[in-house]
Amino acid sequence: MTQLSDLIKTFEALWPSATAEDWDRPGLMLGHPSQEVSKVVLSVDVTAEVIAEASESGAQVLLSHHPMLLRGVNELGELTLKGNLAAKAIRSGLAVFAAHTNADIAEIGVGRALAESLGMTEIEPLDKETGHGAVGKISETTLLDFARFIASKLPPTAQGVRVAGAGDKNVSRVALVAGAGDSYLGLALRSGADVFITSDLRHHPSQDFIEQSKLSDGPALIDIAHWAAEWLWLDLAARELSQRHPECEFVVSDLRTDPWDFAVMQ
């Protein structure tokens, strides 16, 4: 058994908090560094179901991608969402730690995990200033076949994989941002990619992107579920942590925390 402080040193080495965005709040949400740890559960989100699963499994730490306390709260009464989550975790003796935008850009990170799962090679950041996103090559295929391949690699969600572009378009250069990425649409247009993959795309930015792509023979657009895009990182993180801390057990939660339950097709 090891102490949480030892794990935090490793978290900091893999995903330095200094590289997080200014608005972000990664790090230790709940718990004490001296807490002894033998089991860690990894999840994209902190929900009541995830906390219950971690607690029932005997874990002492929940490592999440999305911070439980990203935005300020004024109370932690148990009738509030954050207060309820905090109370459940504290009663279970469960520490909660988050690696968010600092994990997005890391070598053992969210963007890299998505890129490698899609078979991308010669990977470099989409945004060279911040390190966010990825651009790389794949074996040439069609947009339709690539979309089907993406769907096979992601955990299932109600959204599925949404595509804007001709199905027979040739694809060999791919740009992506795991998670919400419509702020990177401009960079994607200038990246030389054949397709841009990201999540949480809104109507008007997406429409403008596609119309501009038609004018300049630019990228097609693929919208995948935010949770699914980031879930792939958990296995990569668990493997790396297991190698560095063989005395601890690292388990990826199999709970789907995507917010949507089903879709009705017209």
C-alpha cells in the first residue's frame, strides 16, 4: 500500500498542473495526501453512480478527467449536487483527484490516446502554441469507412458518430481535438487535414466550417460524443500508472457517464 502523496507526485509528473489552462481547476478535490491507497478507480466524470461504484469496489481514490469542483460553489449542503457528491465521497473515505486540460496535452494524454486509437502516425499538436489537439496521418480510406472505423473504436453512445462531408471523400490526414473543440475549427481549416474530429459542435460554427470547406476544398467534419472521446484515455492512464505503482490496483470504471440515454431517429 502507498500514500496518496506518492500518487500525486506521479500524477504531477505525467500531467503537470502548471500546464493546465488558467480557467481550469485540476488537482486534489477531496482527501488528504497521507491517506493510504491500494486501489484507484478512473473515470471521465464524477457522478453519484461512479462514487458508489468506487466505494463498493474498495477503492480509496477516484481519478477523474473532469474536475468535480471546476466552478465555484457557495454551499455544500447535501441537497445541492456538489454537496451531495462531496458528502458521499467523504463518507466513503474516497479521495478525488482530477487531471483535466493538463492531461489533454500530455504525452500520456487524452488527445494522444484518441489519435493513437484511430491509427494516426506522425502525430503533432494541432495548436502548436498550447499543445492542444493532434494532426497526423492514417492509411488512405474514404470518409464513410473512416467514420465506421471511428465508431468501432469508441464506446457506444446515443449520439453515435455524426459526419458532414461526402462519404467517398478520400481521407489520409486527420486533425482532432478530444472533447469540446469548436474553438479550434479555424485551426482545423488551416491544418491541411482531410477531416476534423471533435465534440460538442454547435450549429452555426459547424455550418460556417462546412461552407468554408466547400469553398477551399477543406476538411470534412466528424462530431463524436465528448465522454466517448475522452474515455479512451482512461485505459492508457491506468496502464501507465500500474507500471509506476505496481503495489496499487488501477481500474477503469465501466459506467457510461455520457449524459444522453437514447436518440429517436426521424
